[in-house]
Amino acid sequence: MTDLLIDDIGTLVTNDPSLGEGPLGLVRDGALLIGDGAVRWAGPQTATPQAAADERVDAAGRTVVPGFVDSHSHLVFAGDRTAEFAARMSGRPYTAGGIRTTVEATRAASSETLSRNMRRLVAEALRSGTTTIECKSGYGLTVAHERRSLEVAREHTDEVTFMGAHVVAPEYAERPDDYVDLVCTAMLDACAPHAKWIDVFCERGAFDGDQTRTILAAGARRGLLPRVHANQLGPGPGVQIAVELDAASADHATHLSDDDVEALAASSTVATLLPAAEFSTRAAYPDARRLLDAGVTVALAADCNPGSSYTTNMPFCIALAVREMGMTPDEAVWSATMGGARALRRTDVGHLGVGARADAVLLDAPSHAHLSYRPGVPLVSAVWRGGEAAVA
Ligand SMILES: [Zn+2]
């Protein structure tokens, strides 16, 4: 007995090359069997095992893809920055300093407000097909506020990242090295038990290469795995540090030298591209084509945050990646699912191979290419997470 059979799937993207065509493991006229929250079988409809299922869903020739894995977001915050966005769209450039506006609002908010806001955003992401979402702290910037941010994030996701090194806390503006010391000692002591990852914004105006290394090493000593905000606003050492430390991901990766690209290609560090950030800051997009042609593993993520990318919508990011970054529709779908899983070093999500967590999205479309071919259209018709109907 299985819990659910989804059949008459016109296009089934499994991301398991052993199950179908190409890197997407594409099955035409497919079916998917789900039991105990996991994929039990996937393949051509005609070969469906004759097992009884509690429930059957007729996909009526439409498309099923793995749930999106959004490996980069900042969801614990209060307030918004509409005015800053409007100003920027009137011609002023974005600088990292805008984060401080959100820090003030976040510190002043109750834990209940922060949790309610995050719950709303996670639900919003789920409605557009995101079944795994990573979340960073980084709008508290004191020991107590960073710990609280992680406690809130943990209520809503397992993929929690400590990012006390988002910017230097305003109180330490004149003595940034003292802030780095705080992050590496009392803040990490309080925060490490509540997080899996540690991330640093390695950028002019945030943390330099030496500070980034120091902070990531202190995190590693407490069992946190590294990821890096690297080379977003200009060239810098972020990508090289990420590769050196075998970080799971170097995120943004917009301003890259040939050496950076080569280093990524020779590593197991994923380049996580966040095109909604370039969209929302009217900045130049990263060159995904260059990375893919060099053999770099690329992930796409939404970077939801109130300053530079206030969207949770992965289909929007897929469309941007195809239109603006030289990715094919197939590559963009892979990067938004399997790529995200790689960026989180997860093997149980991002695909619909046997044994995977049953995170699946039914699209009101004959093929996954419609995610970029029909931008802005709400194609997500149903979402299952761990085999449970999450959106219907
Ligand atoms: Zn970010």
C-alpha cells in the first residue's frame, strides 16, 4: 500500500538521470508513487507497479517537478524598506549600509512578530513551490538578538545559518575589529547551538578577507559549516576563501576573475546565483553561462530579504536566470532544485529519485520550460511536502 499515486504526468522532472532523459531525468507520460513521505517509485506510466494507493491524483498531462530548494534567504526581520527601494529606482545606488535600517526594526520587534513574519514568508514561498528554505540571522547583531533570530528561524526550517557577520553592528562602527572579536567569542558561543551553518558578508563595506577567515574558522571550531556571501558588489577574496575552506556555497558570485571561476570549477563549492537581487538593485547580473561552461555547479536562490530582493518566488528567479544570465530552461530548473540541494549538501531533496523526500510541485503547464516561457504566471497548481499536500 502506498499513500499517493500521481499519474498521467505529461512531463516528470526527476533530476535522476537513471530514471529518464538527460540531467533532469525527464520522463514523458510518467507516474510517481509516494509512501511514508518518500518517493517509492518514479517512471513511465505504463510501467507503474500495481500497488494500491490510498489516493490518486490525475495530473492530466501536466508537469511535475521536484520542490524548489531555496538555499539563501534572510527571513527573520521586521519592517520593510519600500522607501529605500523607491529611492534606488529613482537613481540612487544600493550600498550594504541599508541593512542597519532593518537591524533597528528587528531589535525593536517582539519574537512573536518576527516569527509571524517568517511564517508568512515561508508559506508564501511554499505557494510558489519552495519546499526547502534556508534562513540566516543577521539583523540582530547583538549576542541576544542574534540568538533570538536563530531561535525564530529554527521554528520554521532546519537549514539555519548564523550570520552575525552580516554588517558591523552600528555600535561598533568605529571599531570593527572589536565587533569581529564579539562575533568570534560570546556571539558564537550563544548562537552555534541553534545553527547548522555560518555565513559572512565578505565585501567592501562589510568584512574583509582576513576578518572573513577569522570568523569562519571560529564557527568551524564550534561545528558550523561555512558558506560565504562573495563577490556581490565588486571583485574580492570571497570566492577564493569559500573554495579554500570547502564552503558548501559561494553566494552571489557576480564579479569573478578567471581564477575565481577556475577555483570554483575545481571545487565542490556551489556558486549560488541570486538574480532577484540584481533585478531589485538594478545591477548587472552574474554570468551563469561562463560558470556552467567552466563546469561550476550552479544553484539559484531567491535571497528573500527586505532590502535588496524582497521576493520568495523561485519561478521568477528561474525566468530571470534564463532571460538575463544565459541559462537554458533545463539548467535553470535543475539549479533551482538539485543545485539548491547541493548548496545545502542535501541528498534527500531537490530530486524525485527513489528514497527522496516526496517534495513535488504540479505545474499547470505541459513542460517545465513554461517556468521561464511564461514568466510571472502562477503555474503552481499543487505542492506536496514530505508526501503531504501542502498547497492544493
Ligand atoms: Zn544574502
